[in-house]
Amino acid sequence: MNPLDDDHSRKLFFDRLFGSESNCPEELKQVSSQIIEICGGLPLATVSIASLLANQPSVSVDLLTHIHDSLVSCLSSNSTSERTRQVLHLSYNSLPHYLKTCLLQLRMYPEGSLIFKHDLVRQWVGEGIIATREGQDTEEVAGMYFDELVDRRFIQPMSINFNNEVMSCTVHDVVHDLIAHKSAEENFIVVLDHNRKILALSHKVHRLSLQLGDAKYAKIPANIRKSQVRSLGVFGLSECMPCIGEFKLVRVLNIHLSGHHNGDQELAVDLTRISGLFHLIYLKIVCDVCIRLPNRMRGLQCLETLDVMDTPSGTYVPWDIIYLTRLLHLSLPPHTNLLDWSFGDDLSLCRPNHLQDLCISTPPSSDYDHLKRRMYALDYLMYGHDSLKTVKLMAHGSSVSYGDTSKARVRWVLDKLTHHVQRIEVSPHIPVIFCKMHLWDIQHGNLCILKIAVDGLSVNDVDILSGLPALTAMSLYVQKSPNIKIIFCMGAGFTALKYLKLRFMSGIAWLKFEADAMPNLWKLRLVFDAIPQMVDQRLELFSESEQWKQYLHGTALISIEHMTDLREVCAKFGAAAADLEYVSWWRAAGCGLMEQYHWCDRS
């Protein structure tokens, strides 16, 4: 990265430390300018020092002078990379011990990896490196540690959600080198990297990361005692997977494999000996070849996270995991048969007592009757879980195209969830449609995030959804555009909503957002799809509709009046290539869709 000029360096430094240069107290400007000059326009060095200062209880002339003097003494090299490295060392040494430990744990991942926050947080918890006071939730504290590392610029955000929360990250190569150096220095993690020469290794290994790349053969050095390893990461071809049963005391197991076995699709990675890892707390498997799990896993009574969602067809999770009473986070592969987990006609289940997150991948194609039974079984699996907070149904591959009305769709009432549920996400790519929301305002008072497909959107539906007091983010995929005007009124609920996405799969909707409706809304996304084969029919219907008549009298079809906190509005007409053809066709016919919209945005 090229050095910044003085103006950009000053903006980067002052924005990070004070919000802007104008907010910097006059007595601090001179020494601040000297610090900026020493950083020499190096972006990572500049933002690292600013972040170091921003995380101090207070910023004084004495503190800035101390940092300035420290930089003068350590930045003796003319090399850009060396100067950046020295600044990072200074920032690292200022970290509290608990953050150093969390940061070094990132060495478990290969350089350039995309790392998800929830994975990292659960691994930290599984390793037991998160200290909490009485009454604190361990995962919440771990999440705050992650956010602090982001805030200090040691990890680089990759995806950010509606609430400005970093959901995934990576590590800059210079920071990665620092972590690798400190990890080796402290014997924190032993890394076997096929790209680097293996130096003398300590036989005392508690954290082992096998970063094997495309190596087809790899062997763990004999002096490493596998029985002492507490945390194991394996990244490489499936042929190099070590015998998992030899890691008897492992607590955290993170496996990312790929491989083709010379085109032999019948072969699978044998992980059946996982059943003997009685200390296992965290298990995540990502693989593009079939995984063979043990037939019984009920002996893993310490297990809190089981994530095998990103594995192919043919990976089966044994039904007896329902006896894992400490299981908190469960993500299942596409062909998991929930019906196998039931007993008797009423599908009553022996359920994990503390399950918080349930995520299920749906196969690319599902028979209607099978999917209906699957959803019925899922209802009962969820029923009675007072601790359940998150329910997700994800598409494995591509199940149903947007607007594909030829697919049979399962109508899901979802009336068996407890009121503790905070998040419901159902991919619009799977054929599951929600219906009967009439009890939702009573049952789902804690619901914060909602992402679902609905058959239509009525005034009554809007009234029910507006009554959910905790709803912060909502995405609705509406199969049939409403034929009546949908009005979002001032003082009519949605008081906590920050993000709203409405996607209409079959054309135009008549929408009005009144002044001061949704008082906390930050971002509004509106998407109007069109199905090419329905063009003639939709054109005829639309020309006869009430929306068209109102439009001819000068009424806007989409109206957004002043909304106090609204920061971003995004509207998209025709989401696919075929839909763009549809829009062009309307224009060519003299009824240009875009030109005929009165887009009122006075926010």
C-alpha cells in the first residue's frame, strides 16, 4: 500500500482518535502532528497508534509525548515494512493480557483466511481463555474482546451487519507476521506449514495447527505428543487428515478439508473415532467430500458447539445427539432426517436442555411431502426450548429461484416457538412460506431479526409485525405483490427497527412511508422483481389496477416522506438479467417503468 499524503494521514489519525481534527483539543495538536509525521504516511502504523491512544482512559499531552518518544526510539529503520512492524509491536505490548491471548489464537488459521466472529468466539470459550465475573455470559464477554480487537485495528473487518457489528474478519499480512512471531516466541501455537521449513519443535504442544495447503502427504513429527493437544486445526486435502482418535484430550477441533480422491466419489473421510474424544467442546467441519461420523455421539457430554452444516450429501449426524445436554449451538448438514430423531407418533423428543442456536441446511431439491414432514418434525424439535434464541433454515446450493411459482411450497405457521426466540431466518431459496401471523405479537415479543418469505403482505400482517417491540432488522420476500396500498404510519410501531428490506417477487407494490414512521430506521431496501413469462399478463393487470389509476391522477406509487434517522435508501427494479429485459420492454412500449415512478425521497 502506498504511503498517504499529509492531509489523508491527518484525517485518518484525528478521525480515529477524536472523531475529527476539529474535535482535537488545541493543546494536543502539536504533539499529535509530530506523531503523524513519524508514522510517515503508513496507513496501518497511523491507525494502529491512533487506536492505541483511543483505547486509553484519557488522552493527555504527557501520554502523547510518551508515545512520540517511544516511536522515535523504535522507528530507526528506513524500511516501510519494518517501521510498520515496530509500531505494531508497540501496540501489541500495550494490550492487556486477555487480548494478547485472544489475538495469538488467530494463528490457528492460515494466512488470508476469512474468519467468522461466532466461530472465533466459540473457540475462545472452548479453550477456556475467557475469564468472567459472576453473572457474566462467557460468549458475550468473548464477543466484546473480539470487538475490542477490531476497534484497536488488529483485525480487519470483512462483513458488517445492519447494526454496524463486524460479523467476519481477516488479518493483515503484517499483523499475521507479528502474531506468528509472538506465537512462536511464547510456544503458544505450533504450526506445521507445508510452505515453510519446519524448525525444531517443542514436544509440549497444547495448540496445533496443520496448514497443509495442497500437500498430498503430511506427517506430524514424532516428538509431538498428540495426547497433550487441547486445540487442533486441520486445513488441507482430505488425504492428509490425521488419525483423530490419537488426540484424546482435544477440546477444540476445527477441520477444513478439500479433496477429490482422484474422482472417486465413494470415498469418505473417516471421523468415526470422534466418539472417543470425551473432552471435546467445539467441533466444526467444513469439507467438500463426504464425512463419516460415528453412529453414536452421546458420549460427548462436554460438547457445546456442533457445526457440520458445510458438508456434502451423505454426511449423517447420529440421532443420539439429542442426549447432549450441554449442546448450545447446532448446525446440521442437508440430509439430516429429523424424523429419525423422534419417538412415537407425536414426535416427542428428548431434547438438549440448553440449545440456543439451531441452523439446518436444506438439500438442493426436496420432495413436497418429505419437506412438509421435515418442517413438522422441526416444529417439535424446537418446541419447549426455553433457551432457544436463533432458528435458521439455510439453502444448500440453490433450491428454488426467486419467483419460481412452479415449485411446490410448504406453508409454515411456526406457532410452537417459545417467546425467547430472538432470530428467525429462512432462506428465500427454499420452498417454505410463512402464514398465519395472528399470534406472533403475543408469542414473539423478543424477536429481533426476521428474514422470511411470505405469500403476500396485507395491512393486518403489517399491523402484527409493527407490534413486535424488539424487532430490529426485517427482510420480507413477498411472493405476490399486494393490490392495495400499504402504509407505514407515524406512531404505528416498528419503534426499534433499524433495517428493512422488502422484496416483491412478482412486480410492483404501492407503498407509502409517512413522516416519522419507523423513527429509528437507518437503512431501507426495496426490490421489485419481474417474471419475464408474466410480462403481458402483469402489464394488463397493472394497467387496470388501483395503483395505475392513482398514478394517472398524480399520486406517487412509492412515497417516502421525512424519516428522522434514515441514512440510506436503495431501490432496485428487476434483479436478474431476465428482469432487466422486462424493464427495457416496458420502456420500448412507451410505458417506461422507471420514468413513470414518482420517487419521493425527502429524507
